[in-house]
Amino acid sequence: MLAGISIERTGSKDTGICDCCGRTSRTVWGLASNETQGLAAYYVHWTLGHISDQGANIDLIVGNWGKGTTAADRCAVALAYRLLDTGPAMMVIDAGPRSFSRSPLIGKVFARDEVVGTPFAQQIFSIADAVLAQDDRIAELLG
Ligand SMILES: [Zn+2]
């Protein structure tokens, strides 16, 4: 059902300087869709040169964005990304502490325990996999 997810790049911003090394933190964002509808807006945040030790955050606003939709149609889900010796790894984390989840565009904020082990989690990972595979702005995450 989620085959054929495509992404569209919509923005990016350099957001700060790392205290320890002066490197830049960056957020890039975009939209993930399948053949028939938008699935999620995504935001990937990381510090350049710090993927191996700090990983990245992948924040998703999942749901419908079309005309007539409201915040009740959208929810916040957060993933932590790590680059391990065995390759990329992602896990669901509580979205509440992530600043994006306080957007008035969002009706529901998911905690980790509400997502892990559910079919919804598989949908989330499919979206994140598509973002990692297709958004070349975040190629650094893949090592
Ligand atoms: Zn640093």
C-alpha cells in the first residue's frame, strides 16, 4: 500500500552552531506522497559532521494537508536516527519534547509507546526510508 512513496523537497535552514566544534546544524524539510495523496511532511535535523556520534532527528507530521483539513487530520511522530556499524537504524521516540510537535497544525502528538509495534509504525518507517533514499540533501546521514 505504501509502495511508490515519492518525496518533494520544500525547504532548508541552517539553524545554529555546535558549541563543541563550531559546526553548523541544519534542518531540511519536504513532503512525502504516494500515487494518490500526501502522506506526511518531514523535517530532518542534524549537525554537520556529527552523524556518527549524535545521529539525527526525523520529525514527521503525518496526515492530510488538503483543502478542508484541520489539525485533527494531522499527527506528530518523531524518529531518532543513528548510523551504526551495521548501518542506519531508526527508532520511534516521544514526539512531545520535539519543538515541531507544538505546531497548531497538529492535532495529535504520539508518544513512543503508542506507535512501537503497530501497523502505524510500519507506515512511519516506510515514509522515513523513502526520505533517506530519495532526499540527496541528507546523504551525509548514510555515511
Ligand atoms: Zn560539535
